Amino acid sequence: MSLLVVGSVAFDEIETPFGKTDRILGGAGTFISLAASSLTDNINVVSVVGSDFPESYLKLFKDHGVNIDGVQIIQGEKSFFWAGKYHNDMNTRDTLVTELNVLANFNPVVPEAYKDCKYLMLGNLTPSVQKQVIEQLPNRPRLIAMDTMNYWMNSCWDDLMEVIGMVDVLIINDEEARQMSKEYSLVKAAQKILTLGPKYLIIKKGEHGALLFDKNNVFFAPALPLEDVFDPTGAGDTFAGGFIGYLAETDNISFDNMKNAIIYGSAMASFAVQKFGTEAIIGLSKEQIDERLQLFVDLVQFDISLK
Amino acid sequence: MSLLVVGSVAFDEIETPFGKTDRILGGAGTFISLAASSLTDNINVVSVVGSDFPESYLKLFKDHGVNIDGVQIIQGEKSFFWAGKYHNDMNTRDTLVTELNVLANFNPVVPEAYKDCKYLMLGNLTPSVQKQVIEQLPNRPRLIAMDTMNYWMNSCWDDLMEVIGMVDVLIINDEEARQMSKEYSLVKAAQKILTLGPKYLIIKKGEHGALLFDKNNVFFAPALPLEDVFDPTGAGDTFAGGFIGYLAETDNISFDNMKNAIIYGSAMASFAVQKFGTEAIIGLSKEQIDERLQLFVDLVQFDISLK
């Protein structure tokens, strides 16, 4: 089952109460594809970097079985760069630098070999870019999921609504769901957002877990209670990567299987926050992941008898 | 299995974005005992009210099988009264009035007939009062659970630590756990608090659910996602009442059974917030409660295959 991932491949510079990094590997496309690669093969990435992007990072993708033929390398230009600093509670952060660089004029090109993809994950990007990708696919994928952010709600609402109308699963956080729906209650927010096109809505609540809605059902996955959250950067994208990777690998898009996919995404995100950047999600063994999944089982499963 | 509940029986006056009440029935002892009465019999309450407390409210307890012989009625004095106003997000509130009245000099007296209790739930009260109750029991109950609040941490830390050292289960909210432990991480907070005496710690996170810890295990129960939270007053006490009622009825204090007890408490709390005061938790049928418990099962159960 081929999975197409579209999203930024970039540099991050991160400061947390625990320390500070240099420019390290980041970007939504990076976290999504690496997280998905823990589970499934045949992952193709469409993205763009500058000629400053190191060969070692490109090799990292290949070493994880992620195809990056669709990552354009723009000579003489610089890769997308984000720098941020987390506050003591790790729930809030200040963006210190955002340099769009190559992303400013990103024209996504889906290689021929990618076009038969069955699963498509659109990372957070300009809605018109997300739309361009969908329009390059001759056959609609079995499932299209997308992430977005409040920035696009403020700057290009109509474009955003158009692409949201084209996807199956929308993945946003609680603040974004409230802004999009103008409802404080997440249940009401979900009801409204599900009228915009997507059949499924995932609302991420950070350390408070994630909710999956369709018109008739709701499922809740907790975040794993951790002693320390070291670096939340990329946790949401890692979650999305685990989610879509699980669906692609199992090729089952029932609500029940989406529950498992969300648990899998939550497990991957629980690794992500334990080290800087992608460090904690690369090279995970099946045993390590199964052990983490078992923690989720133990965390929420109960056996109450009902008549 | 007799259950002894100690806690305020009082008047509340509540304003929310949805409306405003007159003086209605409230108090921790009220919510705890009424919630527990949905499941178990043989509930005895120790508390105090003034002669302004209406007979109809006393009758309400009796009608729910709750014994109130231990509720002192102080002639010529007034019952405890709290008035509060919730903000639009329903997560924050302003206390408008707190009149301790009869609670100011509350001298709890445990009637002889209550002294063989097997389960004891100490609602939020002055720690020295909670301690007085424990000391009146000739045999230690099988399980003692207690609630408290930040106010007592600030005003009588040593008394609080003494009574915490005498109980099995401490039930507090996330802010209180952080203040008590001086740790932001709830996992670290729990580890510290469990060294103070209790074998079990429940951290309530309001709309974000509740965590149960012992030294080796952690369990998470979500709050039910609701369209509207109408009035959160008493939700925490209702949760505690459902929890202790479930344990008393099943007479099983294993960690696994505590998981069920927390789900039961969460289900009762999900009713509590849907109407003002105690209105939504009185007169619930077994069918209504089982239906609600089924929503919790559907909300979190998943079936992922692990090697």
C-alpha cells in the first residue's frame, strides 16, 4: 500500500528548559514519514529543500525506507527554518524565527511513480499547495488525511475550506477546532466541522490526548503520562505519521481500525517528546513499539461488568 | 458493607452562562453520599447543618437510602453557604460568598451505629476534623479515602500531612497535586505524594479526565466529551462518591477494581455537570447508569494486536 506524504522537510532550532539544539532535522514531512516508516514500507515524500540541506539527512530518510525522489532540491536557496523556545510548562512556546525560504514558492510535483498512492497525508502547508497535490493524482486515494493550522484560517479561509472539502480526515488541535467552528465545546465543534466535508475529525489535545469523531462515534486516546516532556516539537506530526502509517499498513479504514491507528500515533508521539527533534523516533524496534503500545493498553483498559 | 461519608451538607448559589439558581442543596457530603447511593446501600453521613436547613432536603437523603442520623442540626445557626459564578469556559469560577456558619466550629461526632464502617470517605474539610473522625473509629476501616484542597495546604500544612499519612487513597486535582509536590509533571508529582502515606493517588483533571496511581501502576479515565457542561459544581465530589460507592458495593480494593470504580465515578460526574446542583444525579436508574458506562467503554476501548 503506497503512502504519499506531503510536508515540509526543514531545519529546526529548539530551546527548552532542558537545553538547546543547533539546526537539526525537522519539518512536518520529516516527522510524518519517519513515524510512518516504523510500521510500513513504500512511503513516498513530496517536499522541497535548499542546497544547504545536508546529504546525511537525505540519507536518513533512505535508511528508513522512505523514498525522497519527490523532494526537490533548489540550488542556491535555503531550506525552511524554524526556531522556537518552549516555556517552563512545555505547553506554550515562542516562535523566534520563521524563514520560509524554499517553501515561499513551493510548487509541489508528484513524480509519476508516486501517483498510484492509496493513502495520502497532507502535512500542514499552504492550502493551495495541498490542493495542487490532490489535483495531480489521476485516481483519488482510498484515504486523504490533512493537517492545518490557525495561520491558514486567518490568511486564506476560502482556500482552506476548499481543500478541507476534498479530504477524508482532518487532523487539528483543540484551539484550531474551536477557532474553525466558533464553538467552545469540542463535541459541538466536531459536529460543525464534520459538515465541512471530512468524514472523520481528529482533535489533538497535546498532553490531554486526542479525540476521533465521525458523525456517530467518538473515541478518545490518552497521551501517555510521562515523567518529563523533553521537546514537544513534531509530536503532532509524529502522531499523524503513526496514524496514517497504521492505516496504510493494515489497509483498513473502519472506525474501529482508526482507533488502533490513533493509539499507534499516540505511542509514536510519546516517543517523540522524549528527545530533541526526530532523535527518539528513528531506529525504534518492533519490541520497543509493542512495549509502548502495551502501556497504552494498561493505561486505559478496564473490565467493568454491565448488564 | 457500610460506607461512612464525612463532608459538608450545605447551600450553594450558582451562576453559569446558562442561568442562575437560588439557594440549592450542595456540599461535598451531599454529592458524595447521593452519588454513592446510586450503587450501594448502608451509607451513613456525618455532617452539620443549621436550623435553616429544610426538611425536604433531609428527606431527599432518606429517600435515597442515606442515613443522616449523624448530621447534627444546630438550632439558631445557619448552614454552610457558598455562592459562585462560572466564567464562559466553565473551567474557572469566582467565589462570590463563603459563609462557614455551622462549619466554623464543626465537631464531628460519629454515632455508635456508624463505627463499624468498612469504607470511609472524608470529603474536603479542615484536616483536623478529618482526623477527629478517623480517631473515633475503634477499628480501622478497610479503606479510607480523602479529598482536600489548596486552601488547607496554605493554612495548615502540618495537620494536612498528618491526616494524609493516615489514609489509603488521596483524591485531589492537578493543580493541588502540583502545589503539594512542587512538581509540574503529574507523574513526578504522584511519585512524591505516594511517599507521604497514601497507597493510591487519584489526580482529577476536570474535563481532561482522571489519573489513578499506585507505586507501580497508572490508569487513566477520560471525562465524557459533552455538548455542554451546564454546572460543574460538585462534579469532583460526585466522582469521589461514585468511586467509593463502587468499592464499597464490590468490596474489592484491587487496582483493577479501582479502575472500574474510577470509570463509575467519571460516569456519575458526567451526569452531575448536565444540570444544576444535585438535580442530575438523583433518581438515576440502573439502566441510565449502565448506558452511560457503555459510553465510556465505547470511548476508550480498542483492540490492537500485539505480539
